[in-house]
Amino acid sequence: MEKSVGLDKFLEMDMLEFLDNHKKSSGREDDSLAYYEEVHEALLDKDVPRALDILEHAVEDYNKLGIQDLYKDIAYNKLLEAIQLLESYTGKGSDEVKEFLELVDEEKIRDGKPAKIMVFEDRQKARARKAFEEKEREYERKEDIKLEMRKTMQELFINIRKKNFEASVDSYKKLKQQFSEFPSNYIDEKKELYNDLLSYYIQIQKLKKELKQSRTVSVPSNNDVEAADKGKYLNPRVINGIIEGIRNDVKDKKFDSAREKVIELKHITSSIPEDYKHARALLESKISSINQKVDLAKRRWEHSQQA
């Protein structure tokens, strides 16, 4: 008889040890079922939404457990206790509690342990729908701001081309404000717009320096200006030097620097006098092709980094 008692004791301890090891290996502890006390505290504070949020998380954890999992029985019993708490609740938000209990009865949760509990399915769908609608609204807002920024960039581009420093600064300030309102969730697009913002800042600084230098020299004649324009804007060596710099930047994966040089080429092209509009059109076409190749190289590199 003593041996039998000793054996029962041994088997009991062995089972407890097995359960303890199972609990550790599954990463779950009894503390994970503390939501019952959390629901109780929420109801004492008359905070029904918080109580239901806690229960929803508890149900999600319950649904993840296999039907034969020992912890599913414990979780089920805890859920029944929490439901009893809700049944006795009569404070603020009682109508919401009543609606939840009606769902519990419809699903017959108290009749036996179900494999899955679906009482929060409509609530989850509503939340997902709301999140989707908010995302759609943010996307539309992003596109609107992007369109306005493109318009401001065009305005800024023209002001720099006309060498109107004050107007360029005003346009830049407007562009900077629009950039600050651009949604941060669209990281890649915001980064591209930041590069544009930085490039225009550099162009304004160059314009400022250029205007300052022009005040220190004598005013040239019209013939001198025409000759200077032709030499400055149609000098193949200068333009090819910038293009070569873009090639090297792309080779070294310095895409921001390459983009700045593309904008510098655009600035040079926009300043070519009307008398050389044929040359300007050819250069604009070449710059557009270069810009596309830079963007393609950047996308390929970013894709290779994600792979």
C-alpha cells in the first residue's frame, strides 16, 4: 500500500514536472491569463471599451491554441469567468455589454469549448475597414500635396531661370511648407521630394552667389552677353563633364548626388537663350533620357538590397 501511495506521489510529481516543462517550452505562463483581473479593473473604472479590448486580445490568444492544448481549457474557463463579470455589470456602457453578450449567446460559447470564438469578427472587420478608409484618405492627401509641390517646383524653376532671387526664395519657402505636410508613412517618396528640396536649395545658393558676383563687375554690352551665353551654355566640355559626373555617381551608388547634377543640367538648359532653342530642345531630350536611366539604376539597386 505504501508502495502504491509512493507510486501515485511519483506519478503526480512527474505529471506536474511535465506540465511545467510544457508551459516553459510553449512560452506561456499563468500570467498570460491575467486578463480576467484586467477586465475586472476596467469594469470597476466603468471603462467598457477597454474591457472589451482586453477580452478581444484574450480571444485572439485562445484561437491560436490547438483544440487539444492543455492551456485551451484554462483559457476557456477564464473567458467564461470574464463573461460572468460582464453579466453582472450595470454601469456606464451597459448597452455595449448587452450587445456583446447577445453575440456570446448566438455563438453558444457557454455551451462548450469551441475550436474558435468569432464574437469579435464584426468588430475586427469594422476596424480593418476604418483603417483602410484612413489609408485611402491619406493616399489622396499625399497625392494632392505631391501635385501642389510639383506646381511649386515648376514655379521655382522658372524664378531661378529668370534669376529672380526674391521670388525664388518665396517659392522655396512654400515648397518647404508643403514638404512638411507630406505624410511620413510614404518614406521613399518623401525621401525623393527631400532630394528635390535640397537640390533647389543648392540652386538658390548658386543664384545668390552669381548675383552677388555680377554686382562687382562692370555691365557688359549685349554682344558680350550673347557671346558669354553661347560660351557658357553651349560648351560641350562643361556639359559632358557633368554627364560624366552623373555616370560616376551612379556607378558608386551615389544617387542623390547624381540627381543634383541632373537638376543642374536642367538649370543650365533652362537658361539657354531663345536664339538657341533648337540646341535647348536636344539637350532637354538627352537630360530626360539620363534622368530615366538614373531612376532605373536606383530602383534596380534598391531591389537588389531587398532581395
